[in-house]
Amino acid sequence: MDVNNFYVSCERVFRPDLEGVPVVVLSNNDACIIARSQESKGLGFKMGALFHKVLPDLKKAGVKVFSSNYPLYGDMSDRAVSVYRQFTPRLEIYSIDESFLDLSGFDELLDLGQKIKQTTKRDTGLPVCVGIAQTKTLAKIANRIAKKNPQYNGVFKLEAGDAEQLQKIENADIWGISRRLDPKLQELGIYNALDLSRADPKKIRQKFSVVLERMVYELNGISCLDLEEVAPAKKGIMVSRGFGQYQDKYPRIQEAVAVYATRAGEKMRKQGLAANTLTTFLRTSPQGDAQTYYSNSHTVAFPEATNDTALIIKAAWWCLKKIYRPGLKYQKAGVFLDGLVNADCTQKDFFFKPDTGKSKTLMTVLDKLNKDHGRDTVRFAASGVSTDWKMRQRMVSPRYTTSWDDIKTIP
Ligand SMILES: [Mg+2]
């Protein structure tokens, strides 16, 4: 399953007037284009194009521009997955807009695909394409075919050995094959998915890797990539953002770092994790004067793994103090939590005696209030009240589905 032009489609669910209108969505701080509607693609706007450079062209072409609205996209993604779950309990959430569904045991797969597509559209408003095949690699190709060829009405079933279709898929369009790898494959006379499917797996393993050998099997309908129903535990949690405008005042940077620390704490508690170490980093703009470029980080280890926001902010500030140099204009800061462990079985420290019961209750209440009444209903004073360091999101749409204040009203 893959949602078509996902971010743009999320915006359109609540703005049906934008149907047929060229739309683009921008990255954090409104830096560059990260999603385009079909119309914008047709007008030649490229992925990754710098917003300030293409702004005159966007205006001239009448393109509607949005800042990214991750609360909306995350929630819409959850809604789509909950529709998929009505059809099969076995699924892997691969990315914010892609999932693999295990349909083994089902018949009439094309009809089923249509049904999943229609139900998703009806229940969430999101347009999806369905690619059906015996392996994940082939399913990704099938989805691509469904998307590019309107005659299939959004659902395509690809058989292993379908020479006509596989021939049309270039190397770099195969899942997991990078542009860098493409010329090396071409040297061996492999130009498309069909060629790769007919290559000798052993030879591919010798020349490249076991990963690519598996790809050959996958293209032949022999499944080598399991469905990952449980997302692998995260290695670390990073919250970092560029400031909307350069910051040189220590208290403002402290506030930003406190907010990032708060978000990182929320993420950990949501996953039942606690961190053993914390790193704060800070830098000036890499685009600025090379003479004054400054970037530094500092790491501390907690006496015991924690997910208490108060402790996380304290540690993040302690690190910040070590790396802050006055007189510089900073562009970005971040907080990274690592050494993640299950919060219920942490290694205890003999001398450290925190009030874990109180901390746990406090964090649970905090999370509940913020979940029920909206983000930051209750927050640490450390994160301040000023907002001038905040991300630039000049054209962000309302958080229609996650904030009571933003709920759509019908006049
Ligand atoms: Mg997509």
C-alpha cells in the first residue's frame, strides 16, 4: 500500500477546493519542496528545490504552498493503517505512507485490492495504490506500475517472471538499489529488473553483496525479506531543528533546547523506553562565514536510565553550558538520547536515589493532559514563552484531526 502524493493528499482531504490545483509542501523551516501534487510535477517543480529560489515561479504558476504539518500527516497515516488492519492482522508499517500487508490465504486478490483501496478512500479520504505480488520487492514494483498506469485503476498484480513489465523497470527504480550501484550493474549488462532477475545469484553475491543476491531471489518470487510486524527498537532518539532566525542569546537557545528535550522525553515514554546517555549539540550556519563556523556537542551519562523530562532538560542544559560560546549567531541545536533500554528494567545505581514513583506519576499525568487537551497544555517553564527561535512555518494548515481548536467547522 502506498498513499499517492501523501503530504499533498493529507492537505486536500480538508481542502477539497485544492483538487486539480497544483500544490507543494515544504520541509522544516520552509526550506525546500518535499512533496508535490501531480499538477506540480507536471509543471516541472523538482523534489528538493529551494523554496526561496523557486518562489517566483510558484507564484506565477498559481501553485498553492504549504509548510509541513507533521501532526496532521502522522495522524492521517495512523488512520490509513487502521483501515488496512481491518483486512489483515499481519502488516508492516514501512514508512509514513507505505505498508506491506500479508494477503497469503486470500483469493481474488485484484478484487480485494480494489476493496482496500476504496475503503481507505472512503474512511480516510486518502487515495492509495495497491501493488500485489509474491515478495516485497515485487510488490513495490507492482505498486509503481499501478501508480504510473491509470488503466489499472490503482491496483496491479505482478507475477514473477512477467518479462514485459520487469523490462520496463530500470535498476535505480528497484527497491534498495541506489543510483550509485546502477553503473556497476550496467557494466555487467544488467539494465533493468528483468536482467537482474535473470542474473546468477552467486555471482551477484561475489561481486556485490548478500543483500543484492537476495534481491535477485525476490525478483523471482522467492521471498527473502520477512514482514517486520514489530518495528525494530530505535537506536537513538534525535530531536533537532534549525532556528527560524539566527540566535545569539543564551536564554533563547536554552528554551529551544528545553523544548527539544521535552519532545525527546515524550517520544521515549510513548515507546516505553529510557535513555542512558544524552548529547546536546549546537552549531552556527554552515552557509555562513567559514572563519566563524562553530559546531560542538557534549554528552553525559545518566546515573540511571531515565525518561523523566525534568532530568532530561537538566542534563541537556548542563551540556549546553559546556559548548555555548558567546558572540556567535547560532542556527541549529539538538538533543540526542542514546543507550535506550526498556524503561521497566533499567540498571539501578547504588548511590543514586531518585523518587522514581513520583517521577513516573508526574510524567504519566503530564502525557495524559497533553494528549487529551493538546500538545504543551502543561509544560516545563524552562521552555519559556518566547517563540522567536521557533521553526518557520508560515504556511502551515490547521491540525484538523489532533487539536480541538483546529477542528473543521461548517459555516
Ligand atoms: Mg507515497
